Amino acid sequence: MAKAQIRFFDDGIQGILKSPGASSICHSLAVKKAAELSAKNGVEYEVVADPLPSRVRYRAQRPMPIPRERNLTHEQWMADLWPRVGGAPWRPNSGRH
């Protein structure tokens, strides 16, 4: 009985992962995700390309980080910053003692 052999051609796979078609699909998915996050959070997101040697990668991110505020009280932190960093869903077990 003959055994089947599978041979991988790295150059061909790399060509597919870095092709213009794969890049456009990844970019369109990142734009869609950025639109969803913008609608959900009320903050505009931008699409950023991360060049990798092995493949194409895009990600949706906020244009600027949250500015740092000095000398916050606990009440200011809970009212202003806690919801912006994720709030209760970010730490689901924060209510446990």
C-alpha cells in the first residue's frame, strides 16, 4: 500500500500570506472591527498596519492613549477612569471578597 506524501512549499505559503488579496481582506476586517468598536465605545478607532516578516497584520486601536491624570482621589478614579479602562466587565471577580 502506497503512503501519501504531503510536501509544503514555504515560499508559496509565504506568498499567499503576504499577497495583496490577503492584505486587503485583513484590512477590511480591521476596518469593520474599528467601526464596531467606535459605535460601541463612542471613540474613533484607527486601523494600523503591523508589518511582520511572515504575514500581514492590521489592528484597530485608539488614536491616542488615555491621558494620565495626576493626584486623583478614589472617587474621581471610580467616576471617570474606571469606566474608560473597562469597568466591572474588565474585572468580573472584583465584587468577590
